[in-house]
Amino acid sequence: MPNTPTAKKALRQSAKNRLLNRSQRSALRTAIKKARVAAGGTDAAAAEQAYREVTKKLDQAAAKNLIHKNAAARTKSRLAKLISKKPTA
């Protein structure tokens, strides 16, 4: 239990930030899953659109230090590789 006023404020801030970070990280994971599903589907245009959206979200998350920049780059690379394997029909 915090004793000083600054420690109490820090506890409030960390609780608030934890909730924000959890929701943003969850939204990011959902977007990544949607892109993976789209990459496995038959519609190449939908896969490309999902990849563009998740790339933007990954870059924003890395800029806000929600995830590491190398983790964002690695995820983007893996998704791009997955989508490029797809035959364009």
C-alpha cells in the first residue's frame, strides 16, 4: 500500500496505463489474427488490405513503446512473407 502522495498518484497512473495498454495490445493482436486469416483465404485484395491496416497498427504500437520496434518489424516481415506466398488468382 503506498504511503506518500506521490506513490499514491503513481499507483493510480500505473493502473490507468495498464488498462490502456491491455486494450491496445488486445486490439493489435486481433488485427494480426485477422491479417493471418485473410492471408489464408482466397481473396488476395482482402489480404493486402488487412496487411496494410496491421502494418499501420504495428508501427503505431512500436512508436508508443507498446511493443519493441524489432518485434513490430519481425511481425510485419512474417505477415508479408505469408501473404506473398499466396498465389494471385
